[in-house]
Amino acid sequence: MSKTILFTVLFYIVSFLSLAQTNVSGGIYQNATWSLAGSPYVVNGSIVVFPGKTLTIEPGVEIQINNQNNTNIYIETRGTINCIGTDAQPIKIHALYDTMSTVAWQGFVCTSTQGGVLNADRVEISNAYFPFSYEAIPATLSYTNSKFIRCFQAVTVGTNLNLSGCEFIDNEVGVYGWANFNINNCLFKDNTTSLFIYASAFAMSNCSFIDNQIGASFASNAVDSIVFSACEFLNNGLALNYPNNGRVENCVFSDNGTAIQAAYYCEILNNEFFYNDLAIEASVDADIHNNYINNNMGGLLISNVSSVQDSPQIYNNEICSNINFAVNNNTNMNYSLLSNCFCDLDSAGIESVIIDGYDDIIKGLINYQIYDSSCTVLLGTVLKYGPGAGLDELGLDIIFENPVQNELRILSEGTFEVIEVTDLSGKTYAFKSSSNNTFDVSILPAGFYMLNSVDNKLARRGFVKN
């Protein structure tokens, strides 16, 4: 045989194999195997595996859903479907038309009441309304190295869910349901909502949430605990909503709209927050410490707290270079945020990014400390309430508007001649009244000061000079 004839024969063989496909639809009444040799399998209509029969789908098989005229195609099992690929040869299932749709076909359906069994893992499934739908969800669902792409609700769970090495891309909802969750090394990207769940217990580590509208959202209090560890949240609208009864540790939050919303009975530690519109909303009994909260539009928002006993604890954080505010006290209670570093040597600079009762009288006050730029050397303490602030030690009822502009005017009854003011370095200034208990303090630089005495009587009231 000449080389020309041989090459021609080989060409037609390769062409034939490349065009080979298996068209399937209807009932499966005997045990059947969809082999790699017969791939791709084009599903032209709904398929039902009848009771007592088994459909085995081999690793590497591609299933194409012909949804050109019908978006209601489903693959149902009243018997058994084994759809299990391998890491090297996952089973791929996708629509032929309108491949950007999340509802191009219905998905696999397991009719448990007729003995249906659906085993699926190491798959790449796309465009399904519910990729794997169970009449009665198994006690444990596990997926390893699987991909769910552009589905309406990728995984629906009821009791236990184990995910490892999975990817959820461009789904309406990635994971939904009630369960004990164990999720590791997974990617959630471009989803409308990656996780919307009611957790009995939740443990996640080494996962990435990127470009989602909502990353992880908890619909109610966790029965046991919620733990996020070593995860990254990048460029999400809302990264993490309502973490509660647990902890978030060693994670990175960057370029999100809100990084953490409504932290409730939750320990947040050793995380990095930068370039978010809002880093953390601290709520009831949140324990927030040892975090880097830098270069965000807003740092810490304290809100939804109605009693002192429920107040969040915020300490040992670096809260620096945030644009609109470092801390915004959205409650009427006072908070002592000592041991947090604001990376500013000037109390006026720190005061400008702390929003509290000095800015809005419906808010409570915030005590804070001043550290050097390395956040290691304590330079001063600013006490706006509590011991050492606002004391009326000798019976003086000293009232004045705060913050102070160029004049400090005492509104209390009586006539006062001399006040003594101390700055954070200990330098003392004395001012005489010009008239009507008014004292010209325009020489003072902007910052925090202590009104130490009035007419040589102790008064010790803190104020801010703008």
C-alpha cells in the first residue's frame, strides 16, 4: 500500500472517530454502560433508568444535553446511576446550546421512593437547574475535585456535606441547605451567592472566594460552631455575612464591598483586611483582636448592640490609614478600645477617623491609645469616659460644648476666671476668661486635651480641639 493511500485511510478513520457520537433518550430497561469509546453521548430527550437496573458512566465520558428545543430534559434514576470519574478523567456534562444559561436543562434526578440511587463524583457539570437532585437527600454528600459551572443551585444538602478540591463557577447559588459542612481547598468564583446555608456545624479551610456578589452567608445561628481558616476573600460584593458562634482566623479580605457583616458571638483574629469598602461590622459579643485593618474606606463599624453586656471586645488590632473612618460607633454605648494601634502620633489625626459622641451626640464615646509608628511604644491614652475622664472631684459641675473650636465656653452656673489645660505630652496651658466664661484657646493645635482645673479646682474633663 502506498504512503498516499495509507495517509488517506488514516485520515478518514480519524475523521470518522472525531465525528462519532451516541444519541440517547428514553427508558433504560436493562443494565447499560456509557463507555468512553461511545463518547460523546448526546441526550436528545429525558432518560429514565428503571428500578433494579444500573447505568454506569465511565470516566472521561462527555454527555451533551441537546437543549435546542427542550430545556426540560432530565436524567432520572429509579434504579442506580454510577456517574464517577477520576481526577485525570472527570465526567463532563453540559448543554449544547445556550451554554451561558443556568437553566438549560433540569439535571440528574434521583427518585428514592422507587429505589433510586445516584452516585456522582469527580464530574464537571454545567447549565443544570439542579445538577444532582434527590427526592430524599442522602445522609452524607461528598464531592471531590468536581466542578459546578453555571448552574442555578449547584449543590443542595440536608445533613452532611464534604467538599474537597471543588470549583463553583458562575452559579446562581453554589451551595444551599441545612447541614454539617466540611469544606477544604475549594474555589468559589463569579457566583451570585456562593454559600447560603443554615449550619449545624461549619468548618472551612484553604478556600478562595473571588468576584462573587455574595461569598458566604449564614441564614441563622449555627447550632454548633462556624470556623473559617486560611481562606481568601477577594473582590466580592459581600464577602462573609453573619458569621456566628465560632471564629474567622488567618484569612485575607481584600477589595470587597463589605468584608465581614454582622459578626455575632464570633472571634475574628489574625486576619488581614485591606482595600475593602468596610472591613468589619462588629455586633453582639464579637471578639476582634490581632487583625490588620489597613487602607480600607471604613475600618470597624460597631452596630446592632443594645446592651453593655453584649458589647464587642476590640483589642490588639492595627487599624491604620483607613479613609472614611477607623472606628464608627453606631451605638449609644461607650467603648474602651485601648491597645489598638492607629499608626498616628497625633491625637487630632486619630480623632478625625474615630466617629463617636463627639461627632454625633446620639453615639457613645470611645477611649483609645496612641502608639508610635511601629505600634510597639505607647505614647499616650485618651480617656473620654470612665475613671480619669470627666471627673467632678470637687463638686464642680463643668459643662461646655465639645469638640471645641477657638473658644471654650463654660456653660455651668457661676463665674470662672482661669482654666488650666494639659495636652497628651503633659504640657500645661493657662487661659484667662475674656468675658462670659469664655476662654480663647485658639493657640492650641488640634488634638485631645484635658481640662484639669477651673479656678484652681480639679475638673478633669477631656475635650477635642478642632
